[in-house]
Amino acid sequence: MTQFILINKIQVQDANCVAGLTWGFPSINGFLGFVHALALNNQKSSFSKIGISNQVMVVVHEHQHHTYENDYQITRFSQKRGANFYSDTKSDKRSKTMTRIEEGRMDMLISLLIPIEGRVSANSKDAFVDYLSHAVSTMRIAGGSVIAIKEIDVLALDDTNNSNQLLVKRKLMPGYILQDASEEFLKHYDKSKLLGLDQIDAWLDFASIKYKARPDYKKLTGYFKKLDESEEQKEQEIVQTWQEHLSKPYDQSSIPSELKHFFSEKANSIPDDVLKQWQEYIVPNAETDANWELVAKPAQGYLVPIMNGYRRISEDVSEIENLRGIKSTPEKQGDFENAYFAEATYSIAKWVFVRRIKFENLKQYFWRHEYNSEVGLYSCVMSNSI
């Protein structure tokens, strides 16, 4: 039976909600960094025998972005440069604003579930929880300040402990768990390769909100509605073919041949205005009236693009002068012997309602770090990640 630290309902203010090319929620690195810092602090405490695992389940209850819409309905971040300070130099004595590179911010109400490597006894549980309450309240999560914590508890969970399972679900509701969905991305990428698209194009299909124009078909809808009242099987099949066609994004080259054959065969009995709109539908031009329709995402579910790590893109560049943390000379001792340029890596995740947690396979909800030295890939993954 594994024990977990449940940090329930943490109010975080001014967290960084920009991660690489994505925005809306902090990078998962921010939460794993918090857990890693908590584990390091715990090693220096009187509870060092209790190991805190570098894994975390992230649950979101509420969120509020610091944004506004300008006159052109473009969303922008509400940034602040901090308090002014007075310059007391001889050449310039005046009030100035602090120079800083600002990021997008958000407030959020979250919960974290962290596995424990070891065991917390009943006698030490209260003292350990008090220590965690003090430690967490003085730390930052994804760059944000911890304002309040509803409760911290230590629970034992497995696939047979029904009472604690229900307790955890009740404490975490209502909320959504951020879960890896790289399998969905891989499936879509396999299909995209047949169309000549690369990985970034496949990823953007999840990230982008797309609309596609469809020629006006109001008169066609009225015609097919009357046709649906017919009892002839052939006409019923044509109506069904038309409905299936409307369920997909418009593509002039993929209009069913059955529909084309039907309108060609029944041209003499179809009203002129309906036939004219059909011709404009299959061969639209610049003057054809159209409706803009939202293009569905490549897969079902609350899927979102995420930044999930970094990858090395250069050879060792530790010879560059004034690199922070590099062991360049005996006089200048740092923490690292090598340095590399890196770029962000991206994947797909999905939000899953807390009620859908499956405790028989609880590992699939926990993020952890993974490093591949051969390719220089540092990423945040789950048990089912690709």
C-alpha cells in the first residue's frame, strides 16, 4: 500500500501561464520543480527518512487569467511593472519604473497528490503535516505565490482501499486532472504523414482553432427535408448521404458521387433555385455566399497542447565566458561541467474529470521527469507516454 501527500485546494497567485508557444496553464515543469524543491527541503529536515517522490498529480479546480480584450477583441495580458523607485545618481534624479521582462500571469486553485517513498507512522503524521504546511506556504508553484491552503493530509491508496478512494475523489471534486495524451497525437501524426504533413503541422491541428467556409446550402436543406418525407428507400439513402456529408468539413473534392449522380439524374424535376444552389455548392466562386464552420479537433476529449520539456540542439558550449554554474576553472567552481543550447519540446495532454480516476492504474495520472542522454531530451512524462 502506497502513501500519498494530498495538498488540497492551494490558492496560487500570479503563476506563469505562458509555456513556450502555449499559454493558458503553467508548464508541467513548474509543478515538478515545486515537488523536487519540496523533496530537497525535506531531506534537510527532521523527516529526512520520509522520501518525497519526484512525481505529482495535478488537479485544477478554478483558474483566472490576467487578461483583457482591447478594442479589436484581441486578448492581451494585464501586466504590471511593479512599484517605482527613485534614482539617486548625480546625472539623473527622478522616479523610474523597474526594468523587467514580464510574463502572462494567472490565479488558480489547484490540488496536488504526491507519492511518498517510505512510510509515515500514525505517531509522526501530525508533525509531518505541520512541517509540510509551513514548507509549502513559503514556496512558489510555477512562479506563483501560495496564498492559502485548505488542508494537507497523508493517505494510503491502492485499488482495494475503497474508503480512501472515495475520500480522495470527494476532496478533489469538482476538478480536472491533467493527463498525458501523446498517444492521440501519435495516431493523428500517422494519418498526417499520408497527407505530407510534418510533426509541427500535426501538433498545430490540436493547438489551432480552425474555421472552414461551406457554400450556402439553406435551399438544399429545405429540399432534402421534403425528400426525407418520401417512403422510397433510394431517396432515404440520399438524405442520409447528405447528412453524413454535412458532418464533415467542406471539401470540394470529397463531395459524394452519389449526390452528384442524383442531381444529374433528377435535374428536370428539381426546382431551378435548388439546382442553381447545388451548382454553386459543388463549384463555388468568389461571389458564392458561405457559412464559416468550426473544424473539429483530430480526436475527442478536452485535448490541449502543452510544453513538456527541452531538447539539446548544440554541442557543448561550456567554453563561452561568464556562463552561470559552469566549472570552468579551479578558481570558479560551479554545479555543471557542460552546457548546451536547448529548445522547448511539445506534446498533447487532456483534462480528465476527477470522477473518472481509476485507482487500479493510478500511475497513469502522475507526471515525472525523464532524461535521455543520447539525444539530450529532458521531458515530463507519464507511465503511458510515448
